Amino acid sequence: MDRRRFLIAGGAGAVALSATPVVSAQSASPQAQSGASSRPRPTPQQSAWQREELALFVHFTVNTFTDREWGEGDEDPQVFAPTRLDAGQWARAAKAGGFRSLILTAKHHDGFCLWPTATTAHSVRHSPWRDGRGDVVREFVDACRAEGLGVGFYLSPWDRYEPRYGSGKAYDDFYIAQLTELLSGYGPVVEVWFDGANGEGPNGKRQAYDWPRIHRTVRELQPDAIVFSDAGPDVRWIGNERGVAGSTCWASVDPARVPYAGFDRPWVGEALQQGDPYGSVWRPGETDVSIRPGWFWHAAEDAKVRNAQQLIDLYFSSVGRNSKLLLNVPPTREGRFHATDVLNLAAFGQRRQALFAGGNLLAPARVRASASADGHAPSRVLDSEAESYWSPTADARSGWIEFELEREIEFDLLCLQEAIAHGQHIANHRVEHWRDGAWHPFAWGTTIGYKRLERFDPVRSRRVRVSIEHAYDTPRLASVALYRSPG
């Protein structure tokens, strides 16, 4: 059961959400900040976040030891007793899979804190692990930094242990104190992950979260950190926990459609999946999914771990649709990733590298286009430089670019990329190959954005054409690449 369905189900998890709109300085695009009227573009932090492509979620708390997905808040800290905790193993496994950052559940809904916080007794300080002197967050941070990986935290706003939950400002102050400890005591953070989970606390009350204050705290303490929630302000949830972004996926959104974290209406899932071509803010999607059926480790699921090919499929349905993949891998009661999870992460990394190892088969092609703006020649799509692109004239909203090779090539994988530093504009595209005196389509679709990946049956040809059928502003293609899958 995912977060949204659990909360809507009623009972102890019924929804009671703050209607305070999201407010954040970084949530505005460069144009919005300057007052210009052009389409939104990413901030440098948003661009760097999406270029990572892959992040790893680590769900670990008392639930791991009680065999639950949702803690009640009444767990005895004595149950938290990993016997061989090795955050270095987590980081090494993530790096082997090609992941660039990790996000740790520093506190889940049960309220148990994985660091020795001064705010509550419900923490590792009162567990037998490391004789009460341990700090999972510190070991996690040190392990990530040792492997050159980014650090992220999830701090649940819902706390089923804390008696002040539902009391208004008193709980706000408590939560801000916890957030301040995390964001000021462990060095640079690349992402802070929030959801709208908002059920009852131990006193049966529910809290109206002060999201503007929460976001201000992140900005003050970690100004370069990306802030995630289904409402942003920097990046949005993709609307499901299946690892699937919309086949149409705009990075721009209308912030009024999902005004605060946890907001729910019948159209919300579709709005998050697709984004909005007329949206006023840049808020790309993050696609979260677990490598197992559950988010926490359960022995009964050790034979149900996604294999390398299934992880490749998730890569295509997330990163390949202009999103970022956040894959959860939960540690066992030992405090280590299960051997199967580790092996499958490594195999995923190897298989993904192998897909592109042969290089772009279009690299030696002669390139021409329907038109070209000064300084943005057609050949720019083959130079592998992120800031380089081809575009037709400034007033064009369509166009084509054609590749001709000396001999036929065989390919079954397409990669298209827009120059998103200038925004996302392409709404429809078609890709064709020349055969028997005519053009035949083999891939087509709507949005491209940061990256569009398509797989298809093998095609042989020496001429290929990409047509931009409609764009909302000048189309700018940064890359066109074809590959042949191994075997």
C-alpha cells in the first residue's frame, strides 16, 4: 500500500492536511525570479539534480525489526539492534549500480530517530545498538562522502510517538528543531525529502504543517539542497510508487494544481504524471519505487527482489521519460543490504553501461537540417556537450534534422535530449528511417525534456530523420543518439 492510498483509507491514517500553499525562493524559475514572461527554466541545482539520473532510498528504522511497513509509535527503542550495520556497504552497492546520491529515512512515521537527537527519547540513544552511543545518520553520511556520493534525508512530518503532534506551534517548533539538527550537524545535503503523510498522533489529533516555515529552514541551513514533495517546491512526486513516469512528462507545472504536500483530488495523479506545458514553474518529477514489494526489509520478500532487467525497465520508464529514478533498497536486521539486492544493483549498473558502451552509431554521420540558428549547427547534436544544441530559427516551432551514413547501421535504442537549460519546449516528435525510397517511422511520441529513451525491434538503415512536429518555443535538441543493444 503506497503513502497516498494508506492515508486516504481512513482510520488512524486519515488525511488532515494543511492548506497552506508552498512558498519557496528556489521554487521559482530564473524567469519568474527576474519577472520575465518567457517559459520556465531550471535553476542550477535542479539541473544538477536531474543529471544525476539515479538516487537510492534507504528505509531503515524499528519497522525493520518488527516486520512492519508502518510503525505505530509505541515501539520500544530496545528493538533497534542491528548486529553488523555497515553503511559503507550501502554506499558501495549504490555506487556499483551507478547511483549518485542516497536518501536516508532519518525518521519515519513511527517517530524513531536514527541519530542521537536532543528532541526526544525515541531514538538510537536509547537502543542497545553501539551501547546507545551510535549514530546511523553520521555513519551514513561518512559512508556516502567516502564514495563521493550525495547525501539526502527524509524526515517524516507525521510523528506517531511525539505527544505534541497535533498541538500546532508546539509541534512545529519540535519538528523544526529536528530538521535543524539534521541540516546543521552533518555537512552539505543535496536533497531533503518530504511527503504529506498526516495521520493521527498518539493523542488522536492531527497536525496542520507549517510548510513555509519548513521550507525556509531548509533554505537557510542548506541553500543548495533540492526540496522534494508532491507539491515541490523544487521537484515533484511522479504520482505513483510503481517507477513509471508519464509517457508525456513536462518538467513545468501549474503550482495551483497541487498546492501543498498531500493534496488529493481525482486529477492529482495525472497532473503529477504529466506536468503542464503551460506551467509557470519548473518542477521536474522524481519517480520512487522499491526494489522489493515493501519499503522496509522483510525476510518473506527475499525471493521477490527486482532483477537487473526489471531495473533496466524502471530506468526506461523513469529517466527515459524525463524523470529521475529514486530506488529504495532496505537494509536487513543486520544493518546491511541483502546479498541478492547487492548483486542485482551491480548487475543493473553493468547492464545499463553495456547498453551504451558501443557509442553513438550516428557519430560519423553527415548532418543537415530544415534550418539552423546562427551558432547552433545540426552537427551540435553529436558533440556530446551538454550546453551545445541544434535549433532552427528563433521563430520556428517545428523542423527536422537528418543523418546520413556511409553504410547501414543496425540499432534498437534511441536517446533524445533537449537543452533544458533553456527550458522544455518540444511537444511532439517523430523519428524515421529511409527504406525503399520512403521514410518509415520507428519511434514517435510527445515530450523529450532532459532525456527520452525508446526501445524497438532492430532497424537497419543509413539515413535517419528526427522531426519536431510541434514546440511551444524554439526547439533545441542537445543530443540525438542511436545504439545497438548487446546480443
